[in-house]
Amino acid sequence: MYGMVGGSLLVNIDLSKKIAVVTGASGQLGRVMARTLASCGADVAIHFNRNREQAEAVRDEILGLGRRSIIVQADVTDAASVMAMRDAIVDQLGHPNIIVNNAVIQYHWTTVLEQNLEDYDSQFRSCVLHNVLMAKAFVPSMIERNYGRVIAINTECAMENFATQSAYVSGKRGMDGVLRVLAREIGTHQITVNQVA
């Protein structure tokens, strides 16, 4: 179904009876994604790492839309934490059909020669491992049901490669590789894997 608003073409997507998880949903982009999924009819699990208050506010907005919503805390770079998050979501909402991997660790941007080595590790963990762990946690049930959507938030920085972006770019380019391979591995199960920059 299509509609026009102010000269712009809008696509109405029906996500009723779908369950979505948005990592980093207490952040600015994550909040918009979670609300948008809910406005299309999905029930939404709101992931947060530290900002419980903002996660609760987003959950309350979604409940106000008449959708089911819960908040879940997890470190998306830690396998046990991600699996515990999965178990809580499945127990309270059911098996997700949609995962949106949005969370990322922020750091100080500087030159390669001045960048702390720990920043490269944090970007690997929050970009690459985050996506790997979310796939391991949620894709097996998608395969069983022969349907799913994996959406990851990447960046145009991975193509531009500007000065002071090396840690961020290295993590996002690694994430790109993992997701391209994952798409080939699970596409036959009617599961799409997409990146949004």
C-alpha cells in the first residue's frame, strides 16, 4: 500500500504479528527505529546498555501505540550477555523475526598514529562481534521458521576513509564482510541481511 504526504511517496509496511529487537534503542537513532517499527505494527524489544531511563521512555511510547514492548539490558560485545538478552526476549515476547543491530561504542577520533589500541578493539567488538553474537542468538530460530530480517547500521565512513576515522572504519568494514557472508549463508532460508549506511 502506498500513500502521498506533502509530495513524498510513503510506503506503508505491515509488521503486525512481527517481533523486533533494536540494539542501542535508547540512543537517538535507535529510538526512531524502535518507534517506526512499532508504528508499523511490530512488538519491540528495546535494548540498552547503560541508559535505562531513556529505554523505559521509548518502551512507554511503544506501549502507548498499543504494541507490546520490553526493555532488555545487555553488553552486545559479550556472548553470555547477548544470550541472556535473547532468553528474556523469547520468554516475554516470543522469537524475534527482525533484529536491528544499531548499538556501537563511541570513542575519541584521532589519527592512526595517535589512536589508542583499545579503540580498535572496542570497534571490532561493537561492530563485528556485536553482529556475530546477534546472529548466533537470533538467526537459528529464523531458520527454523524460514523467515527473518537482519538489519545492521553501517556508515558511509567505511567507503570514504577520511582522516581520524581509522578505528571506526576498521570495525565497520569488518562488519560489512561478516554480513555479506551471512547473507550468502542464510539467504536460502528466506532471511534477508541488509546494511543501512
